[in-house]
Amino acid sequence: MVRLFFGALMLIVIQQSTIGGGKDDGVVVDKAKRTVTIDAKIAPRKLPHLKGEIYPLEVIACWEHPKGQKAHETIVTIDALPSKVHKGLVELGLKPGTPVMGGDKQEPQGPDVNVYLDIPQPDGEMRRVSIDKTMVAVGTGKPFPKSVKWRFTGSVMSKPDPNKAELAYGADLTGTLIAIFPVTDQTVLQTSLSMQYEKYMKLETKGLPKEGTPVKLVLEAPK
């Protein structure tokens, strides 16, 4: 009963958060192809306020600096509301699972989703690349494991103001859409990796176009 109530509450908040515009543009749901496509840009790996320091990747997509809390450790930036992407995945028939934050062995749960980048080519065509092929280990160049799953966990609900009872979709407060490690539960997708992997999987981007290049982030629900 508690789980059903929480789910209903989250759906109401998501519906309310996508009314009236705001950061909710650039999301296209294609039920025939079972995809949610999000406008994105290749993120900078160096931010001026961090004096050129490069941080290992912890997320795949989030809002840009300064609104995005993980903008210094992401592959792409987006403008869309994470809750609108959540809503799009639900429209494809997926049900969110359970996000995780911290804990060495606890694994995020939810239906598997394929994650791709559509990258523009010189001939005007788009090349679709599985997201795992865009990351390698820092120093060694070891590829990101293909066995890692991407899961629609959905976000926790959070208080925008700790002194008030009002709840909001947590990912809409941080701007984080996809997390590689469970460093936050205010996100829409997480991987099958528990937090123990964050200690030694230091990741960098590979083979991507220059900073600011428009790309498409594609989430596909397997048939």
C-alpha cells in the first residue's frame, strides 16, 4: 500500500513538473521504435571554476554548469527536465525500479534500457554509438565493460526546501539524468554497478567530437 501511494504521488509530481514549459524541450518519444530521444551536447571536461582540473566520469548526462550538480564529470549536457524523460520511458511501458545511493554492494534495480549517442558525421548522417564505447579507463585505455546494464530506476522524491513538506522529483533539482555509479539517487537511470566499483573504475571519454557539438542521446526499451 505504501509503495502504491508513493508511486501515485511521484506520478502526480512528474505530471505537474512538465506543465508550463521550462527545461522540458528536446525530448521525443517514439513508441514504434520504443525510444526516448533527448537533445544533448558534448560536455566540456574542463570547467573554468575548477582551474582546469579534470574529474573522472560519474554520470552520462546532466544539466550544464552551474545548474547541473555533476556537470564537471559528465559526457553530455542536456536542457530537458529529467522527469519528462521518466515520463517518456513510462509511455513506452516501462516501470521504474529502485535507485540506490552509496553502499558498497547494493545494486540499483529496474528494467534494462539501451543507451546510445547519435553523433553527426561529415556527410550529414548520424552514427549511432553504444554509450559503453564512449568511455575508457584513465591511464590504461581499457574499454568500459559491455556487461554493465543500464536500468530505469527513477528518482527519489526530495524536498526543495528542507523546512517544508513539499516534495519534488529529485532529479529535477540536480539535473542528473543518467548516473554511472550510485553517487546520487536523484537521477532517472543508474547502471548495474554498485558503489564499490567507483573506487577503481576511473573513466574518461573516447572518440567523441569537440565540446559543444550537438548530439542525440537515445534511450531504447528492448523489445
